[in-house]
Amino acid sequence: MAPTTAERVRDQIERLAVTGLDWPTFASAALDVLNRAVPFTSACLATADPATELITGTVKWGELRDIHDGEWARFEYEVPDLYTFQDVARRPGHVVSLRAETDGRPDRSVRFAEFLRPSWGYTDELRAALRADGHTWGFFALFRDRHHSEFTAAEHEFTSRVATAFAIGLRTGLLATAVGTVPVSGGPAVLVIGPDDEICQTSLGAADRVAELGGGTLGESPLPLALRSLVGAARRFAAEGRAVLPKVRLRTRSGQWMIAHASPLLARDGHTADVVVTIEEARPPEIVPLVVAAFGLTPRERDVVRLVLQGVGTGEVAKTLHMSTYTVQDHLKSIFTKAGVRSRRELTAKVFYDQYAPRLAGAMGLTPSGWFADPA
């Protein structure tokens, strides 16, 4: 990797990250650029919910196809192996390659021996966690075949340096799509997934929800990788005895925010049988932290935003956070710049209205629960 090539590639990725592209467009373009400095045969880039680090969407590069998503999810979330994407996020530099990890014996990885090599003939894999400001916004995996050498220490270091730019591009892209029309919800959608990964039962409206998340016809096409990963995580959580159930915040094709969570059902013998997946429209307490985190604020700036969104004035913010009003004003200036707004009102609108303006524009009434009534 020539120094001048590496510098140009890093500069181009950093520029792409701040152009406001939607995340799939950014991901495809950034992988094309990265391939000039760190050559690879194929690649898969995934977005992740920063709260749970579960995969929410993917862009594939090269010969990889969605048809294998079920196997990807099974080997990532259900089959014990040397490391997972979430493990990589905890490693120094947030980058791991298979041959380096196994001292040149990649067959020690079940994922490699039973999936990667038989399916594509890959000889090495490099994984990176894409983190910025303490949050994981996604991951990517780069693959090489027998025509390439293994990933080098220099390529590890370079990938680690550009990973933050990838993270910034993903978090910016998540907010780039404006919400279109509000679909008829009909309440939460429910799917029951059997031990064989087949759909056993669905509620009315489940097919529409899955289609909004990029899936095909239920029963004929695999579930989107985000939902299949959620099912795998639920099974793993049950096996590990975790009390907290996995969930992810997802964005539909129309730009609407949804939340999906999965819960394993136990058979009479106590073993995990089916998994219930519930998909419903996300509400402010679930989305606001994600949107605010995507602005790339410092911890103190997030404290200020939390109070501003509650309608607290500058003087009271200063008193609550034990700082001067001048310091609060400095924080607000920085927050406005990062969020691309000019005032408190615009900040509040950007955080809330992206998801809820279509409902307000449609004059939808409120139910006794305080939530919008479903569109007629």
C-alpha cells in the first residue's frame, strides 16, 4: 500500500462521510474507495443499532448475495466461534483478521470452515467495528481468496484509521432520508419463527411491515437480515440466561422509524422452541437518543440537549448542570452547528418532526394513551 494512495483513499472516505448521502449510497461508494488501498474480493457492510450493536441493514460488495443471510445470521449469533462483530468492537483498534487471529490456521473458526471457505473459497477475512464518539454504528467484513495474500499489519492499522470516517458516514446517512407518507399501521406486527427458521404464524399486516424493511414475500423469501439476526440473538440470549431481550431500531424504505424485538418461547421441557418477533412504530423515547447520538455531540452537549428538548431555559440549564450561562451558550452554538440548525426551535423540530411531522400534517388525533390514532 503506497503512502500516497493510502492518504488519498483516507481523504476521499472522510469527504464522502460528510456529504449527506443516504447510508446505502455512502457504504457502496466508500467500499469502492477502500478497495484501492486494502484490496478485497468481496465485502459486506452492516449498520448497527448503537444501543445493542445488533445488525440493522447491509450493503454487499462483490459476489455476496442476500440469499445467504440466514446462514450469516446463524453463524454470527447462534454458532459459538472465536469472535463476533460485537467482540471486535471491544478489541484494541476495533479490527481483527482471521489468519492473524488463528496464527495462520483459519480452520479453527467454525464460520470459516463450515461456511466461508465451502461457499466462496475465501482464504482470509478482516472485520472492523465502525465506531465514533463511543458508539458503534456498524461493521464491515472484507474477504480475500487464493489470489490475494493475507491481510497485513499495515492494512489492519489503515483500516482502523478509516473506520471512524465510515461510522460518521453511516450515522449521518441514517438521518438523510425524509419520512414519506404514514402507512396504515394496524398496530404491532407479530411473526412466530420456528426452530427451522420457517415462519409458523403471522399477524395481519406483518407482510407489509416486513416489506417496508426490505423483505420479500413472506413464506417465499428469507426474512431481512436485521430480523433474522434478531431471531438468532434471542436464541443466544435464552441459552445464556439473559433477562434483557434483544431489540433494534430500524428505518423503513419510506424513512419511518420502527422498533423490532424478539422473545423466545419455551417448550414444556424448558427448551427454546419458537421465537416471537414484534415490529411496531417507534415512539419518541426510543428514537430521540438515537437521533441525538447521530449528531456526534460530546457528553456535556448531550446533557444540554436533553434539557433543551424538555423546554428548559438557558438559565435553568446552567443551574442544573452547574455551569455558567456563557458556557451553556457556547455548547448551544456547537450543538446547532453539528445538528445543522440555527435555533432551539429548529433543533426540536429536527429531532422530533422527522418521524412525526407527517402525522401532524395529516391532523391525526390523539388516543387516550397520548399516541396518534392510526390513519383511517
